[in-house]
Amino acid sequence: MNADAAACCAPVVETALSEPQAVALARVFKALADPVRLRLLSMITGAEGGEACVCELTTGFDVSGPTISHHLKVLREAGLIEGDRRGTWIYYRAIPAALAAASDALAPTRVPA
């Protein structure tokens, strides 16, 4: 999620979203709506030190390396992860603020009477 999207999003159940807020959140939730991407994100967040090498992320899937790269690109473009190239490999880590913003967008802040 870009900085605008991470900063913008009041809980959905409390206030109506603007069109840009809805577009930003939809991009995040669309990225999360794929089982492979959910698994990749969980592998990254669960990795020792909070980051995982792409070489560790390609095992255990019945898809090709380029397909894994595509899924990582979708997560990156949604602003959920970022990566650093170190030599041949890219190391990915989650962006906590983006994950929190997605979670907070659906968290009720008050209970209906």
C-alpha cells in the first residue's frame, strides 16, 4: 500500500470510503485474495528476522519460479512487501504499516446498538 493508502483508511464500518481509499484497499485485498500470495506473505512474516530470501520462497509450491516472482510483484505493488537485492538474491520483508492499515480498515471501532 502506498503512503497515501496507508495513511488514509478509516475503518470501513465507521465511515464511508472515498473512491481513492476504496481503490487502494481493493488493490491490497485483491493481492491477498490468492492462496499462493497469502502463503508467500505468511512465509515472509514468519521468517527468522522478518525477512526471507526469494530462494527460500520458491520451495513448496506447484508453480514455476517466474510465477512466484509474479506473485511477489503483486504483493510489492500492493505495498504489502518490499525487497532488497543482495548480490544475486532479493530479500523480502513485510511492511507493518500496510498490514496494520488493511487490518484496521475492517476493524469495528464501535459496536452497533
